[in-house]
Amino acid sequence: MGRNSPIGIVLASTLFGALRSGSNQMQIDANVPSALIYILQALVIMFVIGSNYFIKLRKKHQVKLRAKEDK
């Protein structure tokens, strides 16, 4: 999540800690089920994994384009 950097890890853990602690308050104030927070956390993780996949895919595509240009 933090892309193996200390600052990124601290920011990611702060985000998930805020989501976890905020879920209790949301449950009390807005009558939101706490399971919704778990779904939100799962979506964040899926988007991070997906973005890493697309970054690698784009880099691979750029390498192929450069190889074609060099020929």
C-alpha cells in the first residue's frame, strides 16, 4: 500500500486507522453498517493493486513502442 516507502506506509496506515475509528462514529450518527467500511477498505486495496498492474502494463507497452521506433 505504501509502495515500500516509510512515508507511504505511515499514510496508508493512517488512512485505514481513520476509516476503522470513523466507522464507529458513522454507525452511531448516520446508522451506517460497519461492514460498509470493510467494503470501502477492500475497494481501496483493489484500486491500488489495479493501478500497479496498469502502470506495469503501460511501461511494457512503452518499451515495445520504443523498440519498434528503433528499428
